[in-house]
Amino acid sequence: MTKLSLSDNEFCSFRDLIAERSGIYFDPAKQESLKDNLLERMAECGLTNFSDYLDLLSSPAGSKEFDFLLDLITVPETYFFRDRAQFNALERLVIPEAIKKKSYPAASLRIWSAGCSTGEEPYTVAMIVAAAKVDIPIQILATDVSNHALEVARQGVYNGRSVRDVPPEYLKRFFSKKGGQYSLDESIKQMVEFRYFNLVSEPYPLVEMSGWDIIFCRNVTIYFQTDATRKVIHNLHQSLREGGYLFAGYSESLRYISDGFKTLQMEGAFFYQKGPPQKTVKRKSRKFGRRLASTTHITGSKRAKAGADSDHQEIQQVHAAAKELLEVGQPEQASEILNPYMKEATVHESLLLLQAEIELNLGDLDKAVELCERIVQGEPLSSAGHYLLGIIFRTRGDEARAIEQFKKVLYLEPKHALARFNLGELYSRVGQFENARLEYANVVRLLEKTPESLDQRFAGGFSQALLIDTCLSKIKALEARAPGTAGGRGDGKKR
């Protein structure tokens, strides 16, 4: 079966079916990966061609099989207290603040775990609430698109890997061990309601899905296209009460996705708070963008004859207009402005960089890499080109190539604070904790002595103070690691 060929048409059929039902989107670069997943499930079903398997998934009887396929393609590894810093923020800041804002004693605290997988996340929330002895009614809803995952969650029985980060006092209080399995206490299980819900295609009932105080939606949108992500985040924003909190995954920045949240940080944990929606790009800016996009073909030959000052001024105007559109969540319109310039033999580095950033935002990593390589081939000493390549490789999960690019940035600009910060993140991810600690310390030293070392083109909302505070928190966490754990990892993905 491994010799079976998945045609482009078959790939598109599976891709569209999966995206329609779950929001998960496979770009063409992942065709072989999807093929391997399909072959594994086909073998389990005793099927020998893709057409029959597609018919099974499309049939009314194929919903259970679709659940099994979802579990396979999303690599749903998760565990209790994953990303502990966020749960510390939940316990010490978010829950107390949310309770303070309740208008009357009988009001309940409502928490939603969206994309809960096999239940470790909402049960962690429940244990924290139980330990805190919250004295108002609590509602914890946990939803997912996989009925199989929800059934596992309802059972509340986990292996040692799932409980590896549970604090000893919680493990003793809320679990009973039998053989190699850990069963959750019934009192915690009863605190959580599990329900099927599709974040992408299901309507959000106004009565049930509004007024939430806290929403967890972590490592869910990493599988979505930008439009689907924007739709989900908009709906989550609508579902939160004013001042409510949203916890997303560390790789799921809301930059360019929504302007309805402000970013909060506590001891290295990032999360968001709902605020009043901000104004989008001004109408005159959109008109300016359309005017530029419609006239650049006509004026191309004239630009070639214009003086250097005129060229520079036009590039600045084009860049500013496209950048403004990108920053208010309109990457497609920004790309329209830049597209005529991308076709020229010689393109200014700033425009190539911005187009690469747009492609990264749209999820076309191959195109973003192509643009960055175009930059560094033309100018090998472009630290900005190497930096953005590092960001793209890090997004792909290619730690080795990302580290290589950030090292090139530092060879060119030893005082590039953001390159050092990214190296710290990558070293921490691959288990090189001492190297990570040194890079975080370098960032603090650089920003305290030379604030200009923070490259504002790529700061992404980080202020000098926020980046320093983040690095200090990460240094503290690394120094607190128990001896003998320096080689450990524990990363994985969760829907």
C-alpha cells in the first residue's frame, strides 16, 4: 500500500473534506504527510485505495472513522499542567480578578476549554479551582471536534506521561493509581462538562456561548488557515464578557488577527484580555492602497526614469500603506499593493521583507522562504533577511535551521536582541537549557545598556520592558529546574 500514489485531485478532495469538518487545512507541501496518515487508517479499515476510503469518510457511517483520522493528523499529545506558567497566571491573577468583577455573590465563574482533546486541560483548570476553594458556582465546559477524544476525557484515566507535570500534592489528592494508570477523582470529573463542538463550522449559540469569563483555546488554530483563525478568534471575542481572558498557545499570536484584545504577561506567561474593539485602518488609507495598486503597472517605466529621491519616497509610501493594512488584519489587501513591485527584476529589500511577512501571516511558508532567500542571495549580509528566515523555520518546527539563521544574524549584528531571544526559545525547546539561560541573560543586558538593540521592525508588540521582564521570568524558571533534568524535553502538539 505504501506504493499507492495520492493524486492531486484526491489530495484536494481529502483536504477540503477535512477542512470543512474540522478547520484543519493541509497545504500542498504536506501532501505526503497526509498520504501517510491516510494509508495508516486505510490499513486499519482493510481498504486498498483512496477512493474507497474517501467514500467511507463521506458516508453517514464514517463519523467515527473521521475521529480516528483526526486523532492521527493532529498528533494530540497533551498532558496535565502543560505550559505551567499560564496555569500559574490563571490561579494567581485571572481567577481572583474574574471573581472580583462578579456583580452579585450568586454569579457563576464560567470557563471554556475549546479544543480540549482528551481532557487534561479542563481537568487541570478544575483541580486549580478545587484547590483554591472558590466559593461561587463554577461552570467548566470542554469541547472538541473528536468524539473519540471526548470519550477518553470522560473516562478520566491517564498514563504516567500525562501526569508527569502534576504537582505531587495534586497527584496525591486528586488521583488514584492502579498499575500504570492514574484515575481522576470523581469530584473533579463532575466539575467538567464535555461536549462536541466544531469551532469552525458550528454556530455559536448566543445564550450558551456568550458571557464566558475565561476561554482556553491553545494550540488549536495552528492547524487553520488565516481566514478560519480570524473567524474563530472573532467568535471567541464575542463569546467573552467584557474584560474576559483568552489563553492561546505560545505560537498563536493574535497580531494581525484581532485588535479586540490587549496582551498581558505574568512571569513569562502570555495571555489576552478582551477590550473594546479598536478602529480599523482609516478609509482614506484603503483608498490610497487601491490607488497605488491600480497605478503601479502604468507608472513602472516612469519610475525607472525618476530620480533616486522620488523612488525612495514612493517605496516608503507603498511600504507604509501595505504595512498599515497588514497590521489591521488585511494581509490580502496589503499583498495587492505590493504585488506589482514583486514582478520587477530589482525590488527594494523593505518591500520583499514585508511581502515575506505577509506570506508568513497567510500561512504560505514556502513562498515566505522563497522571498527571504531572494533577499539573502542578493545581499548575503542582510541581517533582516536571515532573521525572518529564522522565524519561518521556527514556525515550521525546524529548530536546527532556525538556530543556524539566528546565528547568522548575530554574526552580522551581535547586538540583535530579538535574534538572541529567539535563540533562547529554541535552545530551551531542544533541551539546551544553559545556552537558553545565557541568551536570555544577553537580551536583558543588551536592552538595559542599548535599548536600540530591539529591532522595532520585528518587535511584534514587545516593548523593551516587557521583553526584559519575560527574559527574567524565563531565567528564573530555568534556574529552578531540578538537577538532572537538563536534557529533558516535553513538547508536543494538542488540538
